Amino acid sequence: MNKQFLFCLYALLALTACQPKETTPKVYGRFVPERKDDFAWENEYAAYRFYGPALAKENPSNGVDIFMKNTPELVIDTFFYNYVNFKTPYHVQHGKGFDGYKVAHTTGCGGPAVVVNDSLFVGDQFDRWEILEQTPSKLVFRLHYDSLNIAGCLFSEQLTVTSCAGHILNKAELVLTPRQEAEVPSLQVGAGLYLHDSIGDYRFADDVLVYTETALSDPGAVRLNKKWYDNIDLGQTHEAVVVPGATRSAIIANTAVLVAPYTPGETLTYWFGGCWSRWSNGKDSFPTTEDWTKAIMTEKERK
């Protein structure tokens, strides 16, 4: 074996060793214009979306929709592709998960909760979006809401969301800014979990709220799962919010809220997220409310 051949072989091996290894993405998100301007994202535990401009005539909110997953695989592109091209409803559990959650005009699963006295104010669809950072293990995006009516006073809302691999909860950074010089009402701001028609198992503990309810809270999803597979027993949806410094927990407009006094223009940071009782990743799973609560308490210390 000549020296030139050995030199080329060593050079090739060295070059190969220096090449970055391909990483399988665990976090992903994008604007979904083909599905009425949703902004959707996911990590190993669950998928989510916020509603965009194309839904303006359907009374949407700035609440969070959640998609159940029983796998850590990325699924949202498949869900939307099959829906758009083959009319396959993602509200049905076809094997890797489904959207059985009803948001309507509520906070959904961890959307911003703005309370004035004993009234809850919920915003509409976002006006603009931007992705600030996207890697295989982290996504940071920002949504802009131009007009949020709070007790007759107009505000703009800026919501920055961070989703990281290995973390059950998403980080939310919320800024509300008055758009007029009128007197600003006294605000309590945090996050909310909508309890739907049949209130499940919710638990407050200082700055933590956990909730478990049927995984089919959307009547439309009930009908579709009954039609496709004659199956409406799909376990439970686990949900949670963590609002550091929360001073009030309450049920307002069928929504469990954790809020704290808020000064307009400041940044309020909180965490939100959920998972399916039938989700699993090896030995990691949350089949019961107790398992879910324990996981959230552990996650709270990791923030």
C-alpha cells in the first residue's frame, strides 16, 4: 500500500469524522396557510396551534389548541397534508394522535387570561407571526395581536413562545401595551385552562394548575371518531399552566385561571402545555392525573 493512498485514506477518514452528525428534529413549527393561517408547533409530548387571520369570521380566540400524540415523532405536517389533500380529518385517531380538543372563543389549553374584577377577557386571532429561532431541539416564535379589547380599553398583545425538546411545558412571554390614552383598568394577567361542559379533575397548588378531562372535549370530534372507528373511548387529556407569582386562582367563565397583578408594558412569563394519557416514550408516560401532576411539579423545577 503506497504512501499516497494511505494519505488520501487518512484525509478522508479525518474529513468524515469532522462532518456534523445528522440530528433528528424533536421540535418543529410553522405557519400553516393551507389550514386557514394556523401557526402550529410540536415537540415530543404534544402538538399545538394558534389561530390566524383567515379564521377572523369564525370568532376564533388567542387561546391554545392542543393535538394529542401517542408517539414522540413529529406529526403535524402529516396531519395537515392528509387533511388538505385527502380530506382525512385530524380530529380522528388514525394511529399517531388526533385533535379532540375544543377551543372556541376561550383560553384553550394555556392561552393568556386577562381578568378585570371578576370578568375574563379573551382576544381574537393573531395578525402577524415570526420565527425567531428554529433548531432540531428548540423553536422560538412570536405572534402579534393588534387589537385586544379589555374592559373597553384597546391593547396590543405580543406573545413569544419557546418550545424545547425534552420539556413538557412551553414558555410564554406576554406583553400587553395600551393603544390609547384612556384610563387603563387594573389588570390581573396569567393563563387559563378551559374546562369545557363537563368539568374534569382540576387542582390548584400555589402557582401551578393541573387539569385532566376527556380527550374528546370537541363534540365534532366525538361524532367523527364514532363514524370512522366506532370508538369514543380515547382516554384523557392532561393540561397544566405554571404562573410564577400568581396571587389568584379562580373559575371564571368555565375557565380555571391563575393570575397576578400586571403593569401594562411589562413582560409576564408563564408556562403551559399538555399531553395525552396514552402517550408513551419508552418507560415515560402519564396514564393518571397523579402521574401528570408529579411530572409537572418536576418540570416546574427545571424551567
